[in-house]
Amino acid sequence: MSCKKLSSYDYPSERVSAYEMIKQDLNVSAFRYALERADLAELLDGGGDYTVFLPTNSAFINSGYPIAVLQEMPIADLTTLVKNHIVAGKTDIKNLTTSEEKTTLSNQKILLERIANSSYVDGGDITNSDQETTNGSVNLINKIIVTKPTMLDAITAYTHTTSNSQFTISIAAITQASTGNTNFTNLLTGSVPYTFFLPNNGAWKDAGYATEAAVSAASPSTLEAILKNHLIDGAKFTTQIDSTAISAISGQKIYFDKSRLFRTTYSYADGIKFGNGIASNIKADNGIVHTVSRLLPTPIATSTLDRIKSDANLTIFAAMLKKASEVTGGVNYETLLSDPLKSYTVFAVTNAGMIAGGYESVADVNASNPAVLAETVKFHLILKRANNINYIENGSGPTLLITKDEIGTEVVNSITFLINGGFKIKGKGNVNTIDVISQNVITTNGLLNIIGTVLKP
């Protein structure tokens, strides 16, 4: 074999043992360290068939197991952690038809799922499956397989090198809220299963609670209301939360969406990203914990269309939606933005912005070519709930507008997101960036952002 190091998506065509495959990949060096420290390398280098669920280094960090934690873990605990990721016998992941439970070498139950063309283990993505070895197969995953006795145990045991990604403020909030009418400490250690969308430190700081002391000084009833909005009944992995609404134990609905990009599934709660790629699908005997980086907002009980129509400063944009729907064989945008089974992010333009963009009045819009208006409308809509905190600086959000280039190839037109120094967006044809005046307004079927300039592709 060549001594060239391999990537996790370029394993060798000639078969080697599972251990040799792990040794060749720098992206899984944390698991290799744990495997060797637990004296289990020989297990995956010899005979017998094993199915290995191999976490990347990022998976260890995101799951709260940086290398420093692995170095300090007692050997017995580390051995259990490694064995959590190994199943005796060969499992053909790609040929799974539904869900299937397996038992690992540590006697832990794990859930394998095949949904559409994607595969999952305990809610985490299997990003590269069924890599053949001389003694079984290897499946690359983006989470750690571990179970704590209770959700509170999982929360308090979590360690992360980035302070904003830790849960110390949530732990203080749980303690303080438990002095009120609801004992969250008992709830998170009890036998009734829940799913907890757990705010990280950054989420609390953005909400005005800068430290543990700040939440410890807050009213228990205030914290109770916040925490109840982040809990739903039943233990649910990300794979078991579809694009729908689920009521929190407070009675407030949380609106969920899901998308998949390059072998990773992204989930959204009220437009705020959670799930794979960050701390999520953290399993306890009494529930599942998913991290969110902002407190879940209180949604308004109205559709995106009704919210737009109710705003006296959006009358021209509302007229554009209606007129653009008149294209023969085209999309009815009023129906689209009122459909409870669909979700979109809309950048609605104020009347002043519409006038500056050449649409002087509702009457002017009504006299315009609906096909031309439809092209403009499409460039103001993004499929799914696209919260600005889920984008990086200069990240792009693909709109519904698809055009063709000079050789006839279809091109998806995107909006550029600028996050640093405030939420701004820009179309390719806009000279200047555009401030988002009202951000991430939750509706029953999407998100609404209000801007003061027409976006240009």
C-alpha cells in the first residue's frame, strides 16, 4: 500500500483490516487513540467479522469528547465507549429497508435507519457506509454513540473547548427554575422520556443572560416558561422529527424542517439549526438532548401570507405576490405561502423599497407583466426556514429563481448572507448590502424577514 494518508471518503480499494483502515485516516485519529488506549486494536486487526461505526474527530469534539477527555477517562469507561461503536458480524447498511436495532459489544442498543437514500445510527448520519475490510466493514459517522443514565447526567458531563458551546448556563437555569413550580432536576432525571432542545451558553447570552449568576438571579417562573418551551414529550432522534409542528410541554408549537447536503442532514427548530454537525442526538436512558444556539422564539399563530397581508407597510409586495400568481401554469404564491404543509423563508420588501425599485403603487404592480413579477418573487423566497444564525459570513442561500446561462445550463440564483456587524443580505445585482429590518419572524409555515430594497439576481 502507498504510505499516503487517505481521506474518509477515499478508502483503499484493496482490502485491509478495520484497524489498518482506521490507521490510514487522519480524520479518525481520536477513535484510533481511544481504540489503542483501551487495548482493543488487536480486536479489529484479526479474524472475525465486525461492523464498526467510526466517528470522525469532529464528531468527538461536537459530542463533548475532545481528546483531553479521552486521555483522562478511566480505561474501563474508554473500553465501553469504543465497544459502543462495534457490532459483532457484518451489517449491510445500504440494504436496510426500514429501521433495525443492533446490540454493540458493550451491550448497548443502537438504532439503524434507512430513510430515502440516507442511513443513520441513533439519529447521526452514516456519511460513508459499508467500507469493506478483511474482517467486516466500516461506516463513517458524525456522532458519538454513548448513553448516560439521565439527560441531566448527559448535560453535566458534556465538555467543549468553546465556552459558548458549553451548557453551564443551562445547568444553572435548570437549578434555579427547579425552585419554582416545576422541578426540572427531577424531570430530567425521572423515568418519563423527553426530548430537550438545550440552549448552549451562546443562546443564553444572546437572550440577555450573560453568566450563570444571571440566570441564578432570574425569576424561577421566567426560566420555567423558557425551559418548558424547549421540551417535547418522548425521546426523539433527529430522524424521528419530520418537517412538521410538535407541541412543547408548554403547549407552544415548535416548527421543524429538515434538509440534506453532502451526506449531512440538517434539522431546524423554528429556523434554528440543530442536529448533526453540532451537539445533538445525545442519548440518555430517559430521553434525547439536542443543542440549539438560540432560545426558541414564540411563534405567531399566523401563516406567512397572512402576516404579510396584515402589515400596512408591505401592501405593494403583497400585491406582487397576488399578481405573480396569475401566470398560466405557474405557481400560486398566495397558496404557497399559506400552505401549512410547506415552509419558506421570505424576504418581503417594504413599500418604500418597492417604490425605489420601480414599483410605485399597488396599481402599478397590477398593471405589470405577471411573468416578470414572478421572477422577482422567486428571488425573494428560499425553500425551508433559513435563520441567519445558520449561515457563515458570505454564505449563500439558494432561492427559488432558476435561470439559464449562455450555454443553456440551469443556474440556481442565491442570496448572499452577511452576518458580521448585523444581518445583511445581497443579491448579485445589488450594488450595496441590504439591512434586514425585521429578522426571523416565525410563522406557522416559515420565516419572514423584512427588507427595504428589492433583491436583484
